[in-house]
Amino acid sequence: MPNTAAPVAGTATKYPGVSSVKAADGHRLILCFGNGEQRVFDVTPLLSVGRFRELAVPEVFRKVRIAYDTVEWENGLDLDPEYLYERSQPA
């Protein structure tokens, strides 16, 4: 369960990085984070935004990979690990 306590002034919340990713049906990503959590992120809401439209093509979407501590597609699009963690659901 995520920590819902308000951050203390002068501190930053540290989110775990993504350690593995798998593309699933319905434009979802199965993510494993560095803390051992497995979570599901739905990319569907982003498919109408700018270059994320390219990911609507299943063959393009499935070419997701790990880059540093987050996910990236062949077209250079990526998402912050914090964004992925905050907006994903436990698997």
C-alpha cells in the first residue's frame, strides 16, 4: 500500500524504478518495480495525446523496453517512473 502521509518539508518522496516491463492486451503494461511490487499501468488515457497516438498501434506498443529506471518505446517516448507508480494499480 502506498504511503499516503504528507511529505515532510525539505524531503522528497523516492519512488522505486522500473526493473521489468511486459506489454499486455488493452494497452496495459505489467511493471515490476525495484521494491518488488508488480503493478499494472493502463496507457489508454494517453493514446489521444500528441505522439502517444503512435502507441495505439499494437505492434508499436508492444516494443516497450526498460531504459535506465523506466520504460521507453522505439520512437523515444518514455514515462517517468514516479508517474507510472502513482497511476498504476497493484497486480
